[in-house]
Amino acid sequence: MADILWKMGAMLSSDHSSVVPINLFVALLCACIVIGHLLEEQRWMNESITALAVGLCTGVVILLTTGGKSSHLLVFSEDLFFIYLLPPIIFNAGFQVKKKQFFRNFMTIMLFGAVGTLISTAIISIGATHFFKKMNISSLRIGDYLAIGAIFSATDSVCTLQVLNQDETPLLYSLVFGEGVVNDATSVVLFHAIQSIDLSHINSSIAAEFLGNFLYLFISSTILGVLTGLLSAYIIKKLYFGRHSTDREVALMILMAYLSYMLAELFYLSAILTVFFCGIVMSHYTWHNVTESSRITTKHAFATWSFVAEIFIFLYVGMDALDIEKWKVVSDSPGTSVMVSSILLGLVLVGRAAFVFPLSFLSNLTKKFPYEKIDIKQQVTIWWAGLMRGAVSMALAYNQFTRSGHTHLHGNAIMITSTITVVLFSTVVFGLMTKPLVRILLPSQKHTASMLSSEPSSPKSFAVPLLNRQDSEDNQASHNVPRRTSLRMLLSTPSHTVHHYWRKFDNSFMRPVFGGRGFVPFVPCSPTDQSVHQWQ
């Protein structure tokens, strides 16, 4: 009996010891929110930098209290990041995005996100191979150099979304944000492809197979996200959950959104692309099929879930930056670690510039209206805003260079500490300077952009009467099109014509089946019922 009681006491003390760091972490999350609110008016600060600063300060305190043994409360887990924290961030980005602005620049976004990531990966990999071999960094193989290219090509869409404003700079927001989502998906796909192929026997057939797998993953992931979003819209439209309980339709929307991500993981697809396009489809159809109270609830629930996940990520990154175990391994060569970090930062700058400016030039050849073109000031802003590296780079680096979050190899420890340094420096320095840079380069962007990109009746806005006004503005703008050269006419695609035919198809075939804007579920004695009578 005494032995049993001793074991029960040990179990209870073990459970209690795991509860303590969770309590502290939740308290730190609350502190980040309070401090972020107090710094709301500071044009230099954002939530990401605030969470990083709190995480660094907490790491210092933990180091002092533990006698230099540890700096963080939780052990880094890829599952925690990719399964629980990243899905709400990417889904909310797709759910809240202004779809007209996003798809109007879809080809440019794909150029930046897919082709640009490949260019950046190649430049960073070649540069890392050239410089690191001269520095005699041991334990790095050809697969590690290629993985470094994929790791540091992954931009931090989380931090970028907090720096730019969708209403003030809609064109920049749609380009940088859209590129960030596609870029993250491309980087993760490239990373896993590099790990899966035999790099000792590279030939044309393997390269063709690699390209085919990439296209298959991209297309299949997009289709899966669209189908999951359409399924949720059809179920909610047909069953009218709001007649009995708005809680059920809200719960179904949340669970179907998460199901899309997990299905992609189940079938080894790009879960980032899947959940992003699921968010777009659900905002276009499913969101309009629920009751008005559920619309407000889901809009704020998704935003809150994403907000907390973002703070959680940067808070942990700040604490993990002071992980004493990794710094001890490289303590005998601090100059090498600083040099590696500087080289990686330089390669990130060069790799991004190598595709932003040339691809912007190609994109401008396909644009009809002057306001659709990317001028040099906007190109500089896009280049700068995408220089930040974040949790995706951290997660991929841990996957490549550690085992269960730990490493004792000198070369691998240098890569981990250099990744942490690049993430901290880019997020703090580039993040702090992005807002002032946008205000200096684009001082008069707010008024004109808000008129050109207003998209009514979306999760961002409940304004319905502006729909006809927007269409009339588009029609008026189409009468003042300057005569174009034959080359530009050849390269250009009449986006308004594509949008026109899509609207006809959507109104004739999709909305009668899946609902969407204009579909109002009839719930007697509800706010939706009253709003219907008001419009009638």
C-alpha cells in the first residue's frame, strides 16, 4: 500500500510539474496581448516583435533561475507547429482575404510564390555551397545545402500580414500575402522532396519526376481544399442548422476547416495550400449560408484563433533563441557562427531581389491599367516586406539538423543557431522598418487603393449596397483603356472578361447548389429573418 501511495504521489507531482510551465506560458500570452494593446499607436512595433521581445526577456529570466541550464518552458515540436498552430493562421488568411484583389493578381502571385521560390532556393543553395565549403564546416552534405536553400526561401507570412494593412495597401497586401502562402507551401514541398530523392544519382528523369510531383501536389492540394469548402457549404445550405442551433453550424465550419488540413496531411499533400483555398471557398459560399449571428461568431472566432497562434509562435521563438545547449556547441567558434549568419542574410537579400524585380517586369507586361502595374517603389516594398523569416524556417531547420530538438554535431548546431539569428534579426530589423518604409514610399496609397479594391459582403465587410457601385466603377474604368502594343495585347489576358464569365457561371450553376452571397437561410424570429424583411 505504501508503494502504491508513493507511486500515486510521484504521478501527481509529475502532472503538477507539467502544469506549471503551461500556466506560465498562458500568462505570457496574456502579457503579450496587453503590451501589444498599449503599443497599438506605435508605428514601429507590431505583435510579432512584442511577442519576440517578451520571449527573449522570459528566456533570460529562466536562464538565471535555472542556473544556465534552460531558457524555455516547452520543448520544440514540429507536430505542435504544423498540426495545431499553422492551420488557423493560414485558414484565417484565406478566409479574410479580399478575393477579387487576390485573383486579379493570381498569375503574379504564382510567379512570385512558385517560380520565385525556386529561383531563391537555387541562389541560396549555390551560395551556401560555395561559401560554407571554403569555411570547412563539417557534417554538411549536398542534401543539407539544398535543404538550406528551401529553409531560407520560406518567407514569414505571419509577420508580413501584421505589418501591411489590407485596406491601406491592397495591391501590396494581396501580392505579399499571396506570395507568402504559396511560398510556404512551395518551400515545404521542396524541402520534403529534397529529403526523399536520391541525390547521389541525379539525372534528367529524376528532375522530370521531381517537377511532376510538385505540380501534382500543388493541383491536388488546391482541389482538395476547394472540394472540402464546397462540401461544407452544401451541408450547411441543405440542413439549415441555424433553425435549431447556431452552435452546430459554427462548430461544423470550424471542424470542416481543420478537416481539410488533416486530410491533406493524410494523403501527403500540401496542407498549407489545401486549408488556404478551403478558407477562400468557405468565405465565398459557406459563410453566407449561416445565420447572421453565426457569421459574426465565425468571423471573430477564426481571427482570434489565428491571433493567439501567431503570438504563441513568436513567443516560443523568442525563448528558444537562448537555448543554451545549442550555443554551447558553437561557443568555441563564435566568429564562424556570426559569419554563417551574415552570409545567409546576404543570400536571402540577393535571392529575393533576383526574382522580385525581373518577375515584376514580366508581370507588368500583362497589365492593362496603370494602377494594376507594380512600380519601382512597390517593388522595393515587396522585396523588403518578404525578407522576414519566421517559424516555418525554424521548423524546417529543426527537422533537418536536429533529432527531437537536440543536436551535438558542430555543423548542425551552427546551422540551428544561425537560423535563430536570421529569424530574430530579420523579424525585428526588417519588421520594424517595413511600416515606415511603406509610409515613405507610398504616402498617398490609402485613398485610391481603398476605392479600387473595395469588396463588399465578405467576412471583412457586411456592406451589400456597394456591390453595384463597384461594378459600375469597373465598367467606367474599362472605357478609358489606352491603346496597347501588339506585344502587350499578346501577353495580356482580359481579366474583366474572365471575371465576367466566372460571375455568370457562379450565379447560374454554383450558387443555386452551394449558396453564397444572396442566399439567406430563413430562420423565423431571428435577426436573419428581420434583415430579409428589411431588404424586401
